[in-house]
Amino acid sequence: MLQTHLFQQEQLRYYYYSCIVKSIDGALHGSDLLEITFIYDFMDQAKTACPHFRKDEVPKNCEGGNQRVFRIMGVKVHGYGTYLYYVDETLPGGANITCTILTDVMRRIYDIAPAVRNILVHVQADNCSENKNKIVFAVQHAMCHTAFRERGVKVRFENNYLMVNHTHEDIDQLFKLIADLLRHEDTITYAELKAVVGRLKVKAGHFLTQIDVPCAYDFYSTFKPSIDKEFKYYMSGKHQLCVFWDTEKNQSASLPVSYTHLTLPTNREV
């Protein structure tokens, strides 16, 4: 069992690395089919709470005081740059905040390549219920639909997940760099927190964009009534889910029909 687990985990990780290479290659050369890979995850909120003081330098009158928590969701678009979304603690977690950020990321990806008409989006995320649920997949369907209708762009989402309790080194490295900056700085206010994080060094030609998330759209109430109660494909135990629009399945329809299928990368694909 252990060898099977390690082999499958190695497959998933190598497949993710191959998607990163395609994304970087697309950023450098461009093509009719643009492949973009991005990974998203939340940073440990204890490290970004305000006010924050350097170690062993907490004033006596602030010891044990309440802190306001600002969660940072990092979205690393390989080959292009990084988005940092600041989410206040008053906004509850779950599918609504995830979908709010994902829709904004897609809007920005369209701006990166406005002339492209075919986009394959490799989405990498932690294998947890906040990222892997019916609402997230339904919103991706809707984004495929909207992109085709309003932009004439065919978008395909490929959601990839590592096994539970396995982590992604690239996004963790980003969070470690942020934590190292904060370890040596006092961040009393939210503005100071963003100013310190804004000094994060990035590769030449890459961007670092900090974005406030003032609210989360209620995607749950919008999509929940229209989702089939028996629609449980996300619990099948697989680690990759594809969402796309297929124009060939229904020629009479004014818009393409959506299809979803689950696959697991094979040795040859890796």
C-alpha cells in the first residue's frame, strides 16, 4: 500500500510540474492554445494578524491583546506573476470566498492574453472541501459559458489536487518569504502589512499584485438550487477534474453544452 501511495503521489506531482513548464513556455512564446497553470492557497493567518511585533519586542500594554486577522490567499500564475488577495476575518471562508477570488483571477488572465481564443487553465489546489466542492465546479462551468458567449473564448479548466496531507513546495516557499519579511518588521496597521509584503522580491518580468477583497459574492445561494443533488463526482476519490464546453455535442444549441469528466494522469501523460 505504501509503495502504491508513493507512486501515485509521484505521478500527480510530476504532472503538476509538467503543467508548470507548459505555462512558462506559453508566457515566453505564445500560441493559439494558451496553457496557464496557477496554484492558490491561504497563508497561515496567525502570521498576518495586526498589530504584529517583532519577536521579543512586544510592548507590555499589547501583551494578550486582540489582533485583527487578515488572511492572504496567494495565487501564483506560473510564468507571469503572483496575486495576493487580502481577506478580512469578517468574511467567512468556504466556497463563496474561493469563487470570488477565482473569478477575479480569470478576469485578470483574460487581460494578460486578450487575443487568445483557446485557454486551458490548469488549477492546482489543496485537496480540501473549501476548494473541491460542487459550487466551485458550478462556477467554473458558468465561467466557461460566459467566456464563450461574451468573449468568444473557449476555456477549459483542469483541476488538480495532491493527496490529502501532501503540500505544494512552490506556494509554501512564497508564504515562507512573506513570513521572513514580517519576522523582522512591526506591522501595526493593515497599510503597514501591505507595505512590508509589497517589498517581496519577484523574478524579472513577473508581477506582484496586492488586491483587497472587500466582500464575497453569494455564489452558494445562486448555484445551489440548480445543482443536481446526485451530482457527487467530486467524491469519487480521483485527483483531477476537468470542466469545459463542447460545441460538437449539440450542434442545434445556440451555446455549447457543458460536460465534466474525471481522469487521473497515466504514465505516458506524465
